[in-house]
Amino acid sequence: MNDMFAYNSTPNFIKMISAIIVKGQYPKGLLKAWDHYDKFCERKLQSENELRSILLQLTLSMKAAEETLEFEHRDLHLGNVLIDRSGVEKLSYRVNGHDVTMNAHGVKLSIIDFTLGRIKKGPTFVYMDLEKDPGIFTGEGDPQFEVYRKMRALCG
């Protein structure tokens, strides 16, 4: 999705280098690393410009991915949006063949965790059947679980 010669392009999706399937409980090292990250993670936005930048980056990225792959994230919440404050000034997108350059106001987001996502490449759909993981609809403690239940009620 980061090929600016393509009809749709966005710099906000993480490039997958490799993947590992882990069955069962999360490894203790991963949980410890998450706790360390969570302890020091800065979650407050610094300005309204940061908020505008993040919303525009999300909007452009999701539109480009939807147009290219009929992409649906289906789990897009604050835990799946990483914010890099490395001071990036401009970001470039292409949506339906139209080039868009935006002021990033010092932030660049990265969209992660496509476990529940859905894409279509040619005639092939790749997705997780959410009904095969009932825990998604019975979870507690995070706002997204209520959203999953409402989504299920609306979609049947």
C-alpha cells in the first residue's frame, strides 16, 4: 500500500516482514514487553493539529485500502493505532489516482493488527469468520467489546 505509483497508496500500514502463529496463551515475554510499553506510552494528544492529522491519516489510509482491496479492519480502536512523534512534516497519499499531500503536524500513525480484518484480492476473499471466536462478542473491560456486540446485532 506504500507504492506511490499505484492507483491507491498510503504510508500508514505496517509492512509485514514475517509472521508466527502462536496457539494458546500469550508468551510471558510478550506480556512483560506490553506492560513495559503500556507503562511509558504517552497517550495524550499534544494539540488539535495532532488530532486533525491523525483523523485525516486514518481516513485517507482506510479509503485507499478499501478502494484497493475492499479492506475492512473490523477492530480499529486506539490500541491498534500507533502514533510516532518523530517530527514528520508531510505525508503523501494517492486515493483513486488523486495525489494528496498533507501536513502531518509531527505525527505519523501506523495501523496494526489485521487479525479480524477482511480483504479481497481478485476473486479471493481473505478474512476471519468472527462467529468462530465467540469470545469477541462476550468480552468485557474494553469499549470495543460492546461495539462488536452492536455490530453483530446490526449485521445479523
